[in-house]
Amino acid sequence: MYENEKRISAMEALKHVHSNMKLGLGTGSTTKYFLDGLGELVKSGKITDITGVPTSLRTADLAKSYGIKIENNLEGIEIDFDGADEFDGSGNLIKGGGGALVREKIVAYNSKEVYIMADHSKFSEKLHSFPLPVEVLPFMEDVTKKNIEKTGCKATFRDGKKFKSDNGNYILDCRFDFTDVVLETEIKMIPGVVEVGIFSGITTKVFIGENEKCRVMDFQKS
């Protein structure tokens, strides 16, 4: 669903890539369209000397299959290209549906600019549609879950089981009536929590695919 809108947003974002760039490479279905397009440009020789910092093992594997140089050095990332599970009019994001929120946040935080690609269904006036992913340590994780629920949510382990991230941690999906960005700090204070899927103050552009077109929202990274 909305696959064409995802592709449109990714192809518009791809126009901002040129040779000799170091990019953050996100994770997810929309980012795959971006990587497929970037890979074609690299293989054809239209763009050269691209270095990518991947946010997941599967992104790293895909990028390498296209001949994109991969490294884990965060220094000098010009633009991080990634998707979002939900975003609002202030550029706040819910991310982590693909289970890569820790690495995604590290790469985004250390990039000069963060470009988000999404179809129009991911927009909300207030963040509430998508459950908030929270990565927790695999130690007393049921206690951590109960403490997270004290913040006012219903938390479940991803897919009804203890889904593990690339980091070997568990992912909880937390359903709030309204996901206020202040919850990022509140939940991270809970022992056992590794990272929270609220991304606030880091987005510089959102590319939104809608009705065969792409519109762009601009923000200042704080």
C-alpha cells in the first residue's frame, strides 16, 4: 500500500545526492527505494565515490551489493536519508518499526542534515497512530516493560514475541493515546531502556509522496 508514493518521495530525495558524498543510509521499505535508485546511479557511473554509513545489517548488505563503500565512521556525514513510521507538522518522528531505532538515531544525530522520505499516510497532526518502539536490554525485560507502562501506555513485545534488534536487545511497541515528545526523556530515564523511537529536533527535510507528486517540508535541525 502506498508503494508508489514511497518511491516518489525516495526519488525526489535522491536528487540531492551527487558524487563524493558521505551519506547516512536508513532502514525500511521507503529507504530501500532510495538505495535501489542510488545503486543504479553508482553502477552506471553517473555518481561516483559514495560512502554510506548503514543503520542496519540488511541496509549494509544491500548497499554493498550495489558497490557502495560502507564504513562505521560517523564523522563527516553530509545527509542521512531515512524513512519514518509517523511524522508531525513540526518534523517530529516516530521511528523503529524496522527494529533499527538505536543505530538510526545515532546516525541521524551525527549527520549535518536529515532527510526523511515518506508517503502521505505517515503524517499526523499529533503523534499517535503508530505505536512507539522502545529498545530494552534482555535482562529483567518484563520488569522494564511494567515500568514503561507506568508512563501511561500499553506495551507489548514486537510481534507477540521477544523480537531482537541487530544489537541483541528486545523491542517493545508502546501504545499511547498521544505520543508527546517529552516521553523520550521520561522513558529513557527508566533502567533497562536503551533507546526510544521518538526523534525530535533533528529533521531538516521531509519528502512526502502524494497523488503522483512530492511535496517537501523544511525544518531547522536543533
